[in-house]
Amino acid sequence: MKMLNCDVAVIGGGPAGLAAAAKARQLGAENVLILERDIRSGGILRQCVHDGFGLVRFGKRMSGGQYAQHFLDEVNELGIRQLLNTMVLEITKDRVIYACNETDGMLRITCGAIILAMGCRERTRQQVFIMGTRPAGILTAGAVQRYINIEGYLPGKKAVILGSGDIGLIMARRMTLEGMEVEGVYELMPTLGGLRRNKVQCLDEFGIPLHLSTTVTQVYGEQRLEGLTVQQVDENRNPIPGTERYIECDLLVLAVGLIPENELSIAAGIEMDPTTRGPVVDESMMTSIPGIFACGNVAAVFDLVDYVSETGETAARGAVRFLQGEICADEPYVQIEKGENVGVMIPQRFHPSCIGDEGLSVYLRVTKPLEKCVLLAKDGDREVYRKRHDIALPPEMLRADIKKDAAPAALKLEVNG
């Protein structure tokens, strides 16, 4: 077994991991190591040929590849080592990583700090309980995206999309541009699952219908998908008898949500949040195990890659402070309270005296669509943050930036409609 040592190990070379590694090195961590299981770093952004990335961070429209390349260039310029095609098998509470690759064999890496940046994965057909056989032609939206944008294959001629997540909406447009027929997008919920702008740009502008409160209940075909049945659902999401409709197609694209990739986190005994399905983290993105941090989509699924990179840099600042002995390990945590209309929220807790000069950013999603609403952060009866929003929707992450001089001793976030 090959033995390695590093100051900061980053697991995952996507947008969160690359941003974290670069920031850690810039802040003085000398031996930074990226562990990436794919043959190249960049994560899902490598297969995102559409633009719309970087509007928050860079103020311009970039493709996924262009956004990732910015951080790859930083990583290369800073001389950060990357172990590609490397699978992490285990992390321990004393910050040891066990991994393997075909060049080095088994690796034991002793780390000063670990940053988890494994991203997220797509829900599969089995997780949405579709009845029928198991023919070829049922793929996740990310798999279809990879087939078309990286491998250069068309996976079908006529497609139905189940779920209105952002990748599904984007692939509806992409498949149409490649000459495929997209019969429609079917969403179980009564509201859109992705961003409004993606519906407008990817469905409305191409005449692709969106069917809400409708789902796929049966698939047909032996070797290859031949067709499927869609059916409307009631307010309890139960199929309504008599609303069945058969659609002939050879491709079913699943865009039914994302799940943080947290097998390593759970196996290490890290405290998990049942709402985000990621680790519970504090103001520095540190998990319940000192010296282990989590960022990006492994902590909570974000809608903007700009926020993913921000949390990576926050985790890097925390990791460097941990190495320098500046983390407030002895101060009791203050739990951030969820107020009215707040669902997913990250971080979940903080040390009042450990808010850095950059302040405290809290990311959240509302539980229902709201118009003309106000995002408030309160310390008791004292407001420490207020921002008006014309509209707030569950798929879109909101952010409250609380300045250090606000000095909250407690915190409650709410969105008043």
C-alpha cells in the first residue's frame, strides 16, 4: 500500500472541488491534493455545452466547460496535484483516506483536513417506481447529455421526458436541435421542477409541451423500449383512472431529481440532514467530524454553479483555519432556526464568534411558490438581513448574506409572502 501525506485533500474534481483546492492553496496550504474518480476533472460541467454559467460570479454567460476551465487553469497554475481515475473507498474520523487507482494500487493518504466535494447523482427508474419490463432506452437526463455532447451518439429517435428538472429541460432542447422528436415533458408535481428560464428557453421556444400532475405509469418493450403509458394524478399523486394515454417512443429520459453523493459521508459517521440529504455543516462548511468539510452538491443540491463554487471556497477557508488551529471547536453551536416557508437550508448551525470577515452566507429554498415576498434573518426581534423578492420558487436557491458586523448571537430565517 502506497502512503501519502497532504495538508488538504479534496475528494471530487468538479466545480466545488476545483474552487476549494485553488482557494486552499491561495490561502497558504502548501500540499493540496485533488482525488477525482473520472479520467478528467471538471465534473458534470464537461458535458454542459449550453451557456448560462458564471452570471453571478463573472457577470457573463459561459458554457459549463468554460466555467470549469477557469478553475482548472487556476489549479494548474498553482501546481496542485491531481490523482485522476482514482476511487476513494473510505474516509476515517482521524482524516485518513483509503483510495485506489490502476497506477498506484491501494493508497493510504493522511490528511490535515479533508474537503468532501463528490457532487450528486440522478434518481433512477427504480426510485420512481415505474411498472413494466426493463428494455433498453430508459436513461437519466445526465446519461443522455453525456451520450450526445461527449460520446457523439443519439440514444433514440422519439423521446418522452419524465420530470421537469433543469437537466431534463435543457436536454429537451438539445435533443430537438439534434433532430430528435421530443413528444413532451411530464411532471408528477403540480409545479415546475426546474428554473423558469429553462422552461421558457428550452420548452416554450421550441413548442415542447409540459404536462403537470402527470406521470409515466407503465413502460412496454422487451429488448428496446417501444412505448409507455402516461396518466394524470390527483392531489395525493395517485393515478386517476380513465386518464391513461399510450405514447409510442424509443427513449424515456428520467429527470426526476438529484441526490447528494454521500455514501462516504455516511460510512464515516458524519451527521446527516434528512432535508438536504447531505452533511450538517457550520459557518465554515465543517461537518460533525472536526477537520472534515463538505461543499457544493454533496452538502445540498444547488441550482447555480456559482453558489457551488462559493461553498467550495468557504470550505477551503475553513480547512486552512483548521490547520492553523483557528476553528472554534470549543464554542457551542447555535442552531439556525427555520421560520415560515423555509425548507432546505445550509449551513444548519454556526459559531457566533467565528463568522469571518467575509460574513455568513445562508442558502435556502422556499417550501411553496411565493410572490412579493421578503427574506428575513433575525436575531431575536432584531433584523440582521432583509431582501425583497418579486417571486420565490422551490427550485431556486435564495441566499442571505449576513455581515460580520451584524454579530448575531442567534439566527432565524423566514420568507414572508
